[in-house]
Amino acid sequence: MTDLYDIALQTINGSQATMADYRNKVILVVNTASRCGFTPQYAGLEALYRKYKDQGFAILGFPCNQFGAQEPGEEAQIADFCEKNYGVSFPLFAKVEVNGTQAHPLFSHLKSKAPGLLGSEMIKWNFTKFLLDRQGKVVARYAPITTANEIDSAVFSLISR
């Protein structure tokens, strides 16, 4: 399996990055969508990001169109939507697949380290969240219904170490 920090990323504006850019940070990885019932979670995620970003916390948002075609737009449209409607300033990345043979390597890695219910690695819907500690270890996987407020104490605990 690929080392977490070797995984290549493409930002929503087309720049190249790697997970190494987030080394030594507490990270929350989220697969997102702009036309989902959970889309308003962007507001809470942005608030959580602003609260802790100066303490070594990052949220990485990965738009995905695999669930009900709820992210049909192109990257520029997605970025514009997130900024205009929710003031999103945390890093967003190019659209990815999170399940199947074309799943992005980051999500393959995260799912293998933190399977869901009954050991299933498959992501069930938009806004599934993975929390990583400063060493890149996946410490929790959260269901789409879990809000940023519900994750706040876990983030605080990790950044306080």
C-alpha cells in the first residue's frame, strides 16, 4: 500500500499537491457534494476549520459525483458555489471517485485503515469523514450525518496533544 504522504492530489484549481503538504497536521478528509441534503454541512466544516486552522488543523474537501449525481459541476463551478454559499476557505480538490476501481488512492487508503459498519470499506454517501492525527493515522471514520460540531471535541483532543 502507498504511504499516505506519497499520495498525489490535484487541487480544485488544477495545481499539484501531495498529502505530504499536510504532514504534522490533524486532518479531516471529507467527500463532498453541492446538491446533497448534507451540503449545508459546509458551513459547520468551515467554522471548524477557522476555529482550529492556526493550531495545525486542516480540512480537505474532495467533491464526488458517485452518489445520486449530486456533484455534476466542473471544478470551477464547485469552487465558486462553495465560496459564494458557504465561504469555504479550506482546501478543495479536483473531483474524485471514492469507491470502485477508479477510487482515488487517498480514499482507498483511508477506507482500508478505517472500515465502516460490519467491516465494509465502501463509502455509503456524500460527507463521509475521516479524522487523522498528526502522524497520519486514521483515528475515526464518521458517517455522513455526523456534523462538524459533533467532531469538534475529537479535533480539539488531537490538536492539544
